[in-house]
Amino acid sequence: MKITYIDSGVLISATDGVSRIAEKALEILGDSQREFASSEFIKLEVSPKAVYNKQTEEAQFYEEFFSDVTYWASDLTHIVQEAYQIATQYGLAAMDALHVAAALSVGAEEFVTTEKKQNLCLEYLVLN
């Protein structure tokens, strides 16, 4: 099993359901050869807005994903410290650095994100 950290953009794209990125996101999320990793940062990025806007199906989708997460990044003090180092070394924005640090903290083997210069496809970053 491959430990995969799913970025918030992948989850948001999966709820779209009609684009090429949505199809690929759903394929990844349905892959039985993966165990998923996440953090409270991801949860905070996706769930509150869906709940506030009463987007019940979207909120339920996120909760189902989070209930399937095997690895939770929980050492927030360490993650923030590592994120600072990552951000200064690679020039990442704060939230992106927090996600990378969270993924590394749980031993994720890959980081799947929609972040890319053209933002046209899913990107796989091999972490280990």
C-alpha cells in the first residue's frame, strides 16, 4: 500500500465531478492500493465552507474521505517548525509548506495536488 497525502485541491476537484481533473481525482481516491494521509489543515480548507453554504453532498463527501484517512498528521508544533524550514528553502506559501510538512511527518510516499503553474492537471510529488 502506498501512503498518499491528498491536497485540498484534489478533494475540491473531486466534488466537481465533470472535469478531467475530477475524474482523475476520483480515480485516485478510489484506488485500493493507497492508504490516505491528511491533516486538520486540509479539513479546515475544505469542510467549513461546504457546511456554511449548506452544500450537504460536498460536506458529506469530505467527511467520508476523512473517515477513510489512515494517517493523521498530529504533531502540529513539529509540522509548523518544519513548514517554516520548507517554506524558506523552497519559497512556498505558508499553507503549501504546512501541507508538505504534514505529509512528510506521517511518512507519505506521495503528495497529490492540483497546484501547478498552469493548474491544468494533477501533480504527483514523490516524497520518499
